[in-house]
Amino acid sequence: LATAATVTGVEARMIVAAGFVEQMRLYFTEREFYEKFFRPLKILGNATQFAWGVMAIKESAAIDVENHLRDKKSVFYLGTSSERALDFSSNSDVAKERLARLTDEKNHLFSYLYGGFELAQYRAQWERAGFPIGDRPEILATLYNIGFGKSKPNDHPQVGGSTIRIADTDYTFGALAFEFYYS
């Protein structure tokens, strides 16, 4: 995690806050399904084919993160120092290598890197637009949850995202990340 924080420039606590909420969402939103199928297999974090690893990165989001790292015209571009950070060792089966990276249960570095870069890309987009959110974990987490297509910099960002019910209390993704971040 410390390596991912250093490489991405995103505080480790912020990366963990987004990952924590993804895990809570998985556990509480899909609890019956989780208990029946995944708990016996002990694969928390890799419990869905749609979102991978401890950061619950969707394949489309992973591809977007990779593309934004290299696209100098992207509003999410982080600079030349990050362009090659997620390069693949082989061009023959990139999809397979991406899946292996994000679902490695013994090493979560790539999951943290993708999550950290995604958060850094939102932060860069908003700062470039004149609305810095680097000190707003609830907004960064909300964007992490809702995705690149819904990231619209403005002067009144709203906390939100998926609703997660825990012990008869409803939290939004961003609000729960805020609570964790400042705990």
C-alpha cells in the first residue's frame, strides 16, 4: 500500500478508504449471496466477475485508468512520470494479465495502484478545472464509485454514490469513505 501511495501520489489512507467501502458494500449489499457462495471459498475481494480485487476495479475502469495515464489530451492525464506505470509485460494477452494483476490474492499492489491512479486522475481533472478536491475524501470516494463518465467538476460537489445499509443505517459510498478516512 505504501508503494502504491508513493507511485500514485495519493495518500494511503485515501486508497484504503475507497477499498474499505468497496469491501463493506460487497459484504453488506450482497451478504446472502456472499455467505452462500464466497465465504466458504474465502475469496473476499474477488467475489464478482464484474469488479476485481480488493479495490473492486471494474475492467472498463481499469482500461480507462490505463488509457488516461498515456493520453496527454485526457482531462485525467497525470503527466509523463506516470505514463508507463501500468505497462504490461506482454502485449499478447493484455486482458489476461490485467485480470491476473487485479485478482492476485497474495499481492494487492496492482489493485492499490489502479485504485490510487483512478483517485489521482479525478483529483487532477477537478484541479485542472479550477475546483481542487484533494482534501475532500468524500468527493474522491464518490467519484471512485460513480465512475469517470459522471465526473463533472463544479463548485458544489455532492457526496453520494451507492447506498450501503449497515446495521439499519444507510450510508452513501462517499459518506462511509469520509467516516473511515477520519476515523
